[in-house]
Amino acid sequence: FVDRGPDSRGVLERLIALDRAGQLVAILGNHDEMMLAAIERKEGGGWLWCGGVETLASYGHLPDDEEFDKVPPSHIDFLSKTCKPC
């Protein structure tokens, strides 16, 4: 879901709304896993080169931000708890 365009934040907000309405079974993708790992480790690593910079920009982060604190907890919870692993 993340790293596929300029509005990853909007995509996750839409998916969360569909999930709440009972209209979604979400599968966790490899870029979603990279995002979660980067947030957990508090460093972007290779994810930033694979679309992470653009994803973080959709949350209002600047490219040189060292914290990923603008990603809402609800988005992290959706990816880590709601999405099903492949």
C-alpha cells in the first residue's frame, strides 16, 4: 500500500475506513513490511531508497527528518495488526 504514489497517507486512511466498514481484507506487502521495520528501528535504511522518502513526505516529513513521528499510530496499527501477512 505504501510507496506506490504521492499519497500513501491517503491510501492508508481509505483502507482503514474500508476495514472499519467491513469491506476489506488487506494483505501486507513487502513495502509495508519495510516501512514498519524502519519505524521500529527508527532509521530508514534501504526503505528510504525504495519509496520511503515519498511515503514520509505524504505525512509531512522532510527528507532529512530523523524521526518518523508524523505517521499516525492508527496507520502503524493498521499495517501491523490488521493486514494479513503473505
